[in-house]
Amino acid sequence: MGWWDWLKKGKVAEPTPQLTQGLQKSREGFWARIRRFFEGKKKIDPQNREEIEELLLAADVGPQATEQILKQLEESLRQKPLTVKETLLERLRGILISMIDRPFHPREGQPYVILLVGVNGTGKTTTLARLAHNLKKENKKVLLAAADTFRAAAVDQLRIWAERLSVPLVEKGMGADPGAVAYEAVQKAVKEGYEVLLIDTAGRLHNRKHLMDELSKIYRVTGKALTGAPHEVLLVLDATTGQNALRQAEVFQEAVHCTGVVLTKLDGTAKGGVAFAVVQQTGLPIRFIGVGERAEDLLPFSPEAFVEGLLTFA
Ligand SMILES: Nc1nc2c(ncn2[C@@H]2O[C@H](COP(=O)(O)OP(=O)(O)OP(=O)(O)O)[C@@H](O)[C@H]2O)c(=O)[nH]1
Ligand SMILES: [Mg+2]
């Protein structure tokens, strides 16, 4: 299945070796403890309930998602007791999968406009370049826009990517009005028949209010240039920041209508449970995950493959 299909339809992707490798730290870290604990258990009692809670919290699942998992486990056992062969691990697996399996509502649009937002350093520009790379491989006509005009280095970084990928870039240099960059890029994409427009944005400005005002302006301006745009607003979160990512999500969701999450740097954490907390809190589907430094380390997200990557030893 191609990247374009994934973007437009959100069909479930297959597990890949990159995923298995990228989740190694988590699988061998906090999730190995969870797996060992659950595979030996047949029931939940007050004492091991507390232990389960501690294990999930330690893996960054967060208090609300942890409580939800525990409640669902208890409910599941009430409704259907474990068979002789089953252990709590199988039940946990199913609950975790359904928890992060959020529906994605595809939207129509040409050009298909994708806005990337998130605090500085989470991986917006890298994700944008990786998306461009994969879509270009499928012969899609891709345009980039440098709406992070706060730092000169941000525009330079995107220009380097654009050259490397042989993808055109709309830029107006450092200090330019990011709204104007976005507007111009959408107009160009419409006029010249681009299929995808990827807009990079700043992760840091003088202060948070300023950043949020700027993002909502980019969002509005994009919609003015093309009705229905942006079709996708990807909130990029760094998995290694754990529960901080949740606070960021809250702030960004107030400023713009996010449609999905990109969870990056999963290779850099032994916890990985933040995925459950993020989906539980934001209600957004995870669309892509970053599991390494290489271009091929951005992956379409599959709930089944993700949970397998955390809990299954080959
Ligand atoms: N290990 C690892 N590193 C990643 C991943 N995704 C991004 N990075 C790295 O994270 C760093 C920051 O990425 P950027 O794409 O520049 O982040 P940004 O959100 O654009 O940051 P600002 O432009 O400062 O707002 C880079 O060194 C990337 O290589 C990932 O999945 N795994
Ligand atoms: Mg950037």
C-alpha cells in the first residue's frame, strides 16, 4: 500500500522491520516488564491492580489512560472470564489496540494541503521532508512551503531538503509573514496543479501566544486561498517528552483544528506508552510515527502493529 493511499484512505498498514527495530527500547524496557507481569496473571485483585497501575504509569501511559485500561480490563473479565489457556496479556493487547484505533476521516482536496504544527524540535521539518520523499517516489506532484520564518536556519533547512528531493519550495526568507508564504503557496499549488502541498511552521516565537496567533492565522489564510484547506493538520509530538507532549497538544488544539498526530522519536524512549495517553486525551488518530534517524523511519501508523511492536518478542 502506498503513502498516497494511506494519506487519502488511512487503511491499516502492515508491521515493518523498521517498526520492530524502532520500538526495541520500549519493548525491552518498560513493556517487557508489563508483558512479563500480564502473561503470568489470571485475575485482577486489589493488590495487583496497584502494581498494574504502577507499571503502566512508568511506561508513560498517563493516569487517565491507565485508569481506562484498568476499568476495561475489569469489565472484560466480568463479561467473559479467561479461558484456561488465556492470560491477562491477551486481554490487555486487545484493549490497547482498540484504545489507539481512532477513525480517520479522509478529506477530499486538490491540492491536498497538509500543515505541520508542534513545538520546536519535535520533528516537523524532518517529517515534512520524509512525507515529501515518499510521495514523490509515488510520482505525486509535491510542493513545499517555508512558513517557519522565525529562524533563518529553518528556511535554509527546508531549502536543503527541497533541493535534495528535487521538490519546489515557496519561501520568502526569514522574517517574512508566514501567512503570506502559506497563501502564496496554496495559490501556486492550485494554479500549477500540485497534488500535495506541505507547509512547515515555526515551533517557537517570542512567546506562546504569539505562536498560537500566528498558527491560527496561517490556518485561516490557507482556508481563504482554498476552501476546505488545510485538509490535514498534523500535530507533531516528541515521544521522549512523555507527559509534556500532552500539555503541548492541549495548547495547539486550542489554536488550530488538528486532524491527527505524528509521534516522533519513539526509537529514543524505553517507555512508548505516551501514544495511549495522547490518543486518549486528544481524541485524534495517530497518523504517522517516527522510529529513527533515517528517511525510511517515518511510518504510517497501525494500532495492531504498534501494540505488537511493544509486546511481542520475535
Ligand atoms: N531519533 C529520531 N530522531 C528524530 C525523529 N524525528 C525527528 N528526529 C530528529 O529531531 C531533530 C529535530 O527535528 P526537526 O524536524 O528539525 O524539528 P522541528 O519540529 O522542525 O524543529 P523547529 O524547526 O526547531 O521547530 C532532528 O535532529 C531530527 O533528525 C525520529 O523519529 N527519531
Ligand atoms: Mg523545523
